[in-house]
Amino acid sequence: MDETSQKNHLKAYGITYWTLEKQYKASWLLNYRGGSFLLPDVSEIRRECQIRGVSFEVLSDAEANQILAEIASPSQNMETVILEKAPKVAVYTPKGKQPWDDAVTLVLTYAEIPYKEIYDEEVLSDQLILYDWLHLHHEDFTGQYGKFYGVYRNMPWYIEQKKDAENLAQKLGYNKVSQEKLAVAKKIRDFVIGGGFMFAMCSATDSFDIALSAEGVDICEAMFDGDGSDANYQSKIDYTRSFAFKDFILERRPEKYEFSNIDMTEKRTVPFEKDYFTLMEFSAKWDIIPSMLCQNHTQLVKGFMGQSTAFDKVLIKSNVLVMGECQVNGEARYIHSQKGKGFFTFYGGHDPEDYQHKVGDEPTVLDLHPNSPGYRLILNNILFPAAKKKHQKT
């Protein structure tokens, strides 16, 4: 999985997932040649690699044992992690989503990793217990329809999506979309606390935290929910309810395409040619989880925009780990933490291979980006729940 040897990094994750599905053993060699996978040498795995265009090398038992011994050496910042089972993957996404909506469904499909699409009805009927891993679609959990009002309120697709959301909320027994979305966010919160893994990108990151922190407070203006917002609602925000962010200020203007000051999009002064972020380096033997989530063939990943492009580091809670940051202006791009028995990762930006994806643009063709470092980070998160849990050293 290093930079020079692997023809298709993304499909290599799919091969590893497929191997686990077939009940074979697999190991993830953290920090060894870009985070390589050690799989059994059987004919069907070789054949599958050849069919999917994934590079592999055949090792003798002696060679494999020598590599494992090297990795185990205390002098090496490497570790072997056993992968036990293929995680059950769910993607939270509305029916009839548009092609520009979701980088995760694009890369899961490309890597041939199976997933189920679920939405509010499934979440509210407690179907999250069927899954190990949940991705949150480019979503607005605050009931403000993505803050698209200012530019797109007269577009047919916006009018239709607003109507669909209102009809669904009514069907599920809620008077307002904001109330229904809060109920969904709380179910997802409970899924994580109970031991699930949640991965969110773009606006699903900050809008999720904002919705939880605004429970019982009306932050929606009349064009969103039919009545005005609560007076002085900023003072009623409860930051203890949120996962990752603290002390943020909400954006009150309904025409403004922004939820709060968490997002760095309008505060950035990063020129395109310098828009990269750096993955942090962790101790593979002690900090196994962030090491897994940062496996890559490069530490420098090119940046990409989104409604929520990056996170203001000042507004990130102290228990949340920054795993990737843009050092030009110190913004966080990739963060992770534990919540209860589970974990969550927030990844800023919309599409790792489309710098400034616009509504209506064609979807990214991943055949053109089989070695994308930005998409590898998504797939690291997919395989993370497959890892055998080790007892924490004390």
C-alpha cells in the first residue's frame, strides 16, 4: 500500500473487506509500506486481486514472519492489527439523492464494499442496531434545509426537497422538520454511545452537533418552520450535549449559507496551490486507533471545499483528537474521539477529488483517482470496526 507499488489503493480495501467476508484471517500492518494488508495466499484471493486490478506480492512463511518480527520490534513505529470481521455498513441518505451528494457512497461502490442505505424511518424504528458503522450523508440536522434558502429557494429541487422533508416529518408524527431531525440525531447519538462507529463529512458534522446542543430551543426562522425563532436563542445553547464542538456562535441570517462559526470556509486565506493538510503521526504501538485512521501512502493530502470545509481549532473540545490539519492557517480537517462505548470521526469537505464541488456538477469518476489519499481516509474508517479490540495498557 505504499506510493510506488500499489496500482489501486481504494480497491485494495475492498479486497480486504471481501477476504473478511469469506471468513479468512487478515492483518493490517500499520505504518508498514503505507499501511499494507497481510492476507492468506489462496487462489481465490489472488484471482480477486487480479480481477479488480489490485497489486499484491506473494510472501513465503519465512518472509511473512520476518516482516512481522520487524514490525513487533520496539524500535519500529509499526504494529500488526488483526482484522476479525467485515463490519456491517449503513449510509444515512435520503431516497433519490443527487449524484453530487455523497463521496462515501461513491468510494464504497468503487471499492465494492457492500452497504445499506437508511434514512429517518429506519433510524427512528431502531434499525441502527443492525449495523456496526454509520455514515452521515451531506445533511442538515437543524431543520434549515441545508441553509440553501438564500440562493436556491426558487429552484424546483429545493422546493421538492423541503416538501418531502415536511411530509416525512408529519408521517413520523412530528410538527416540524427540526423536531424530527433532532429525534434522528438523538438516535444516532445513542447508537454511538452504545458502541457504534459514526463517520460524518461536510455539513453533517457541525449540523449534527448544533442540533444536539439546541434541543428544546427553536433556532429556525419562519421560512423554515412557519414561526419565528426563540428570542436570544444563542444563550440557550447547551454545549455539553455536542460531540466535538464548544462555544460556537450560530449564524442567524437565513440567507447565509453557513450554520455557525465552526466552519472555516469563509475564514480561510489558503491559496489553491497551498491547500493541503497534514496527517498527524502517532505511535502505532500505543495510539493504535488514530494510527489506523491515518494510514496512507503520504502524510500530505490535498484540500477540498464543502459547506463545512474545515473546523476552527479553538472551537474543538479538548477530548477530541485532531488527526489532520492545514498548517497554513491551523484549521482542523480530520478529527476523532470516543463517545461512550463508541467512536466518531468528522472529516471536513465534500469530495476529496473535486476541489469545489457545486450543486449540479457531475459526480467524481474514481477510475481517474484510484490512489486518492483523501478517499483512503474514508476507507480507513470503514475497516476500523473490523479490528480486534485490544485491552488498554494501564
